[in-house]
Amino acid sequence: MNWEALGAIAEFLGAIAVLITLLYLARQIRQNRDSVESASAETVVSNISSALQNSASSSQVSNVILSGSENIEQLTEKERGQFLFWFYSYFRILEQGYHHYLNKNFTSSIWEGHARHAQTLLSNPGVMKYWELRREVFIQSFRNISILWPHGKPKLFRAYQL
């Protein structure tokens, strides 16, 4: 066997090694992408759950949210402040979720679940009033309310009527 044949074999083995390395890297990138998607979804869900649990743990805050959802004007000035701050925080979390969705860290089904919850909230007159008053503080793409309603604006209904 001459040096040229050995060189050709070495090049072939080198090409195989490069191919194996590329396949390994592709697998690692896919696993990393899955991890990022999972962490992004978990963060948003955790933040939403925390906001909902905090409001549910206080009957006073729950009453402010439920009453204000129907009619923000009936709240006292202090209650209106609580209502505005709570929904600012909630919509900021949704905006974060939308950002993850745009960056493909969420699947469309994850985002649509969050959007449906926002639709439920926005179907209440007080929450819609909040959105009209404060939507300018959110990023332009999120402000476009149609992103929350990919299948058309829902009919108004009471969100938390038991």
C-alpha cells in the first residue's frame, strides 16, 4: 500500500468523522432548542400561576379583580390602582409569552392557550377598559389586539361566572 492510498483512506475517515460530528451537533442543537422551549413555557406558566395564586389567596384582591372586570368605574381609587397594577403585571407576562412565541421558543399551541385566556379576560368590560387605557405601554406587535384573537374577536361573555 502506498502513501497516496493511505492518504485517501485517512481523508475518507476524516470525512466520516466530520459527518458524525455534524450529526452529533445537530442532535445537541435540537436538544438545546427543546430545553429552551420547555424553560420558556415553564417560566411563563409559572409567572401566570403565581399571579393567579397571589390574587386567589387574598379575598380582597380577588374581589377587586372580579368587580373591576365587570366595571372598573365602580372601584375606589385604591382598588382601581390595584386592578391596574395586577393587569399590567398579567399582560406583561402575556407579552413575554408572545415574545417567546415570535422567537419560536413556544409552539403555536402553547401561545394559543395563553391567548385564549387573554380572550376570556378581555371579554369583560372592565378588562377591555384597562386595555384601552394602558395598551400603549406594551410593545407594538403585542398591542395589536388581533394577535390575541387569531380566529376573530370572541363574543362577550362573563369570564368567571360560576
